[in-house]
Amino acid sequence: MNITHFRKLIRKYGSLGLLGAAAYILARSGMTTLQKKYFSFLFLLFVMLLIACGFFLPKRTWLHRNRSPFSQNTLQETPVTIAFNVANLGQLANGKASDAASLNDAARVVGTAYVADGVRAFFWREGAMQPLCDDGSQAFSVNTQNEVVGVYGRSGKRKEAFLWRAGTLRGLGTLGGATSSAFGINAKSQVVGESCASGDQGTRAFLWQNGKMDNLGVLPGGHSSVARAINASGMVVGWSSNDQRDGTYAVIHAIFWTRKQGMQDIGTLGGTLSYAYGINDRGDIVGQAAMKTSRGESAPAFLWRAGKMQALEAF
């Protein structure tokens, strides 16, 4: 324990100690010798317990560690000190630029490298960047098993969602239309994305697992939908759009999907547009939504938790 911690203990327990000492003096005045001995022993034990609590209890209690920054539905800004290093991941041979899209807990990174003749999906680990497939590919997500999803297909050919696993690339097919793209994957190798349906009349969010691609549908009256992320429980988020219009803009609402409830609209911040981009294992959803303010239209980031969407523009 350093001197700063010791001073905090004095400030915290000093007044309590003084009160205890005063009570001790007053209580001893009318006692017999035997009573004084017992009372002195109990008082000494009490002081030792106070010191032990100050030395050995953690500086932060369970309550402080788990206190929600969203107490009473109001976003509280908490000062945070973050230390980090920025690393240059480089680029592929004959490359012009690169764009990292996702990483896992082992710091494996995937994304898109821009080369002289197009774009290529890449997988980066331990200082080395490798292409995953031919020109025309992009990687969007990687899970804890180093499985990668994205889209591939040369210019002029069909773009198709892919799953890359242990050096082998697999096309995931479509929902009957011409193209598909995969945007998210969880630890169970469940893949989500979008695909053109039969007749190519709009896109549909999909969930792919065990070799089968399922159509997740659209919101009532909807025309298209996209799935962008999936958590460990299989909850999917994205957005769905319909043919209604507000001025020159289509109506697009963020959604989440579960196998039990189907597709659910999580609403907006008062505007006509919202997009959900990510979900954690607790079911918290993040994205972007339009809202009207005294300064006009804005589109802040949002956090959706327990049925309530809250703007993060305060940050």
C-alpha cells in the first residue's frame, strides 16, 4: 500500500476512529476491572477489523464495477483514459492502399487491399498480409476460429458471398437471384448478409448455416433488407426498406431478427432512416439514425438497449 492509499484510509476512517475512542473513554468510566479488560479487547478487535477492511478490500466494489452508464435512461459521460498503438498493416504486392474491416480477439485482421488491377480480400496476422482469393474480392468479418466472410467475383461476373476457412474458400450461393454478399459471422460459423431473391426484385437479409441459406424476409410493406451482424446467440441486426418515401428519401428502419420472433423494427430517433451495424452478446445494438433537432437534420450514432434507442451525439 502506498502513501496515497494510506492518506485515503485516514480520511475515510479517521472520524469513525475518533468517535470510537470517545465512546471507549466514556464507557470505561463506570466499569469494573474485569469489564474494562473485556471491553478493551472488543474495542481493539473492532479497530483491527477497520484496518483490515481498509487494507484488503478492493478499491472498487462490485457495485462500482457494474454500474451502468445508462442509469435512469440518461447517458452519463465517464472519463476514460485509453492507451493504444497504431500499427501500419501494409499492403499487398503492387498495392496502392488497404482498408481493415474487422478483427478478432487474437488480433487477426481482415479487409480489402487495393491493387493495380482491382481489389482483393486480405487476411493479416503477425505482421504478414496475405490475399484470400482473386481480384474482385472483399473481406468484411472474421470470427474467433479465423473464419472469414465477404464477397468475391471478378468484374463482369456474378458477385457471391464467400466463407474462407483454413485456406479454402467456399461460395455460399444466393437466394435465387444474381448476387450475394456476406457481412458477419459468429463463433458458431453462422453467416449473415444480403442476397438478391428470385427475379432480382430487391435484396433480402439472409442467415447461412450448415450449407443452407435462409431468407430472413422484410418488414411489413418492405422491399429490401440487409443483415449486417450476428451475435453468439444468433440474434441478427441490419435494416429493411420499403417503397414509402419521405420527400426524396426511402423509409429505412433498423431491425433485429431472432428465430423465435422473426424480424422486428427497432424504430428511429424521430426521422425516417436508421441502420443497425453491430450487436454484442447482451443484445445491445449500435448503428446510425436520423433525427430532427433545433439545428436541422442530423444522423447521430445510437445505442439500442432493452427496447430504447438513445442518441450518442453527446460524445
